[in-house]
Amino acid sequence: MDDGQQRMNDSEIRDALARLAKLEQTKSAFISIAAHELKTPLTLVQGYATILGERLHGRPDAEELAGLVAGILRGAQRLGEIIDDMIDVASIEAQSLELNLEPLSLDTLVDLAVKEALSGAPERQVRIYIGELAGLPYIMGDAQRLHQALVKIISNGIKYTPDGGRIDISGRLLYVDGAQSDALVELTIADTGIGIPPEELEWIFEKFYRVGDITLHSTSKSRFKGAGPGLGLTIARGIIEAHGGIIWAESPGYDEVCCPGSTFHVILPLQQGSSPARTRYLVQSGLLRSSGE
């Protein structure tokens, strides 16, 4: 290949990358616009359904109609959650996610997140065990956003763990000798679910990505392998990275019979000011020590 051909190929590659970047921007803009445009009609549906439910008293078919109204409201609530997720993804991609920082107890954060995740799937029989987190130091973070991220991760574990399975949540302090500013905390969420194919471990955090054949999934987000838009882990990663942290998953593989399980690792700096790149470097450098060592 001569220099002219090489320059032409390089130019084509740059043009292709520019087109892909533009396409990604267009997709993100569409998600944001569509989500906001859906908000208004959804609010009307919820409002009219609520009024309808209040006017059923005294009708001979009130009980039957009340069930139908309740179904409308449940569906509208689920659609509202999806729209809110789409708006959050758009904010994350635009790097406009706002954080209200305050000292936070991980023990309290995890406990509240577990309760909400379980309340969202009351029919599931998955046990969740929380290790000793009370001894961990407080972190600076946004309570609402970190709660949201943890609920997404734990709910994902519930979704892909068969009834009778379990999820174990543990934590530890990580630090570099003599460098208090580099102190981190690690949360580990390990389930006994169906696992993740190794080649998909990086992809699961991308928006709209779901493991397995989505045509076989249930239409309920709370049922085993229940379908969803595939935004939960994307939002969790965005929130964690906005705090200067990182998240990754490990799994021996995907097996619906043997259920090898998956483990999610969340690393968060104690103080704000770090970046995901810095946190990733510290984790990969081998410089970190744990509080148990």
C-alpha cells in the first residue's frame, strides 16, 4: 500500500468515526426528546384514570371497573419509570447529571436499596444477605442517586436469579499506604443467578443491552428474567462514574441450569475530586490494601 492509499484509508476511517459519533449524538437527542414528549400525555392518562377510579362509587360494576383502573395506573407507573430512566440516560450522556453531595453511610444506603428492590418484586423468593458495613467510613455522595444506582444493581440480581437463590452484599475499605486522599470503598454484590457470558460482560452496561434471547423474556420487570428496556445498569454506571467510581461484573459464564452466578464490584472514592480513570488506575495498579489485610 502506497502513501496515497494509506492517507485515503485513514481519511475514510476518520469520516466513518465522525458519522458514528454523529449518529450516537442523534440517538441520544432522540431519547431525550421522546422521553420529555411522553411525559405530558402520560400525566393526563394517570390523572384521568385516578378521577375515573374516584367516580366508581355506587356503580353495580364498581369492583370490576376498579380492577381495570388499577391496571391502567400500574401500566402508567411502569411507563413513567421507563421515561424517567430515558431522561436519566440522556442526562448521563450529556454529562449534566447534578449531584447533591453530603456524608453518607453505606450501611444505611445498602439497607434502604435492598428494601426497595425487594418491594419491587414481592412475588420473588430470592434471599438477600448484607455483610457488616457499619464499620466502613462515610463517603461523600448524592444519597438519592447512589440509592438509585444500588437499587438498579440489586434489582438486576433479583431479576436473573431463580427463586430459592440468594444475593450477598459485602463491603471493604481500600487504601494506598500513606495516601489518605486515595481511600476507596468497595461494594460487592454477588448472586447465584444464571450468570453472564464472558463475551458480554462489557456490553451489559451499554444502553438497551440485555443478556440472552429477549424474545423469550417475560414482559414483567420483576419476574425471573423479566424484560425491561435495558437501561438499569447503564444508569448505575453513569451515577457511579459521576462520583468518580467504577463498576464492573464478573461471571464464570451463562447457564440457566447450573446457575454459576455473577458478581458486581462497585468502587467509590471516599472524597469527591477523583475521576473514574484515577480510580481504575488505583484498582489495577496493585497499590491498594484492604482494611482486612
